[in-house]
Amino acid sequence: MRMVMRLACVAALSAACSVAVAAPVQLLLAEDFESVTGINAAATVRTVGSIPASELSGSPSVAFSNTGNGNASASAFNVRRGDNAIDGGAGVPTLGNLNFDNFFGPAANQFLVVGDDSGNLGSTPNGGTNAAASSTMSISFALAPITLGSPDVLRIGFDYVFDANDVANPDDFLVELLLADTTAMTLLSLAAPDASTRGSFSSSIQYASLSAAPQSLRFTLVEGRNNGSSAVGLDNLRVEAVPEPGVLALVAIALLGAGVAGRRRA
């Protein structure tokens, strides 16, 4: 009898510890733009506003504003594929050469563009030319509500390029986590594009450090006057909530204690 109870205790403890180590995560956002249909040619551009909600995660919403003769519009948010002119051919990262240096290749891959409405890097908008002119463009992806009882961290990742057709361009790119209390946590802030402002962003944020529940992931491009044209490319957006492993570890300890107590009574 003692042996049977001991084996049962070990089995329960093993199962609990296994759950603690391989705790499931909750997916809050996953978007790689591969579900967007109708992009059948290299030159095809589909604006976010024309894409059905069923083809995009996070119900993306766009916002833009202009001062002076800045000319941003809803067309500045669009999905393209890897052989589009704005992604360009193979090459080392270079600022000012009208493309993303094939960052998003191969041709079949699809990605999001913010800040350019068509063609290569240099189309509309351009931030304007008169005094105090500028254009600000933002796109926000809603996050699913967290249902985990004890979330430990948020894992946030995305691939990005911030590039321009002018080597002296001082435009700005900002990525923020927006919270339910209307505050924002800055994840990435770039004051000007250069050959290195591209890559795979990855961050883990302690959930306890947030002042409120996370609500959305926002990407913002600000184009100033007389700066030529800049644009941002985005792909593989992902946000996950990871449960608190300590809670499951406590369950394992409780099972072990129950097993020991049972053996003593036996």
C-alpha cells in the first residue's frame, strides 16, 4: 500500500512540475499579413482600410494628421509582397537608395508599409514643405483581453525597417504599448533612420510593472518638412502573455505534501 501511494505521489508531482515548466501562454496578437488576399503581382498595394477584418488580426485602426501642406492619408498604410519596389533587391542595408534592401524577401512574403502609398520609397506622403509642415501616421493593433489568472510577463516581438530616401532625414519612428488607463509604454524610439534601423525587436515585460492591462500595440511614423520621404516596414507582430510559473509550482508542492501525509497515516 505504501509503495502504491508513493508511486502515485511521484506521478502527481512529476505531472505538476511538467506543467510548471511547460506552462501554456496566451496569444494576444499574431499577424504576419499572409492572410491578406488579392496581392497577386509585385506592384499590387492593398490599403489597410480596404482589407476585410477577417484577413487581419488585432482589428487594426489607422490615424493620421497633417500640419501645413503635409499630405498623409489612409493610403499610407498598406500591405505588399516581398518583390514590391519598396522592398528592392538583395543588398547590404543602405540609407537613401529608395528601398528596404530586400529585408522582407522572398517574393511570396507579405508585410505592412506605413508612410508610403505606392511604388518605391519616395512616394506620398513626404511631410510637406512649408513652415511647420509635418505628417503623423499611426496604426494600432488591439490585443486580446488577458484571461490568465496570474500573468507573469508579456512577450512582444516584431520585424521592422525604418528607412528613407534622404541620408540627412531626421524623421521619427515610435512603437508603444498602450494600456487601459490611457498611459503608454515606449518599446522602441528612433529619432532618425539609418542603415542600422532595422531588425527583429523582442522584449519581455514584467506584468506587475504595468499600471493597467495592455490594450494595443501602436506604431507611429512622423515625417517632418523638407526631409524627403521615409517609411516603415513591419512583419511578424506577436504579443503573448506568459503565466506565473510559481503558481503551478505551489500546486506541485501541495501534491507532494498530500502524498507524504497520506503515507504517514497509512
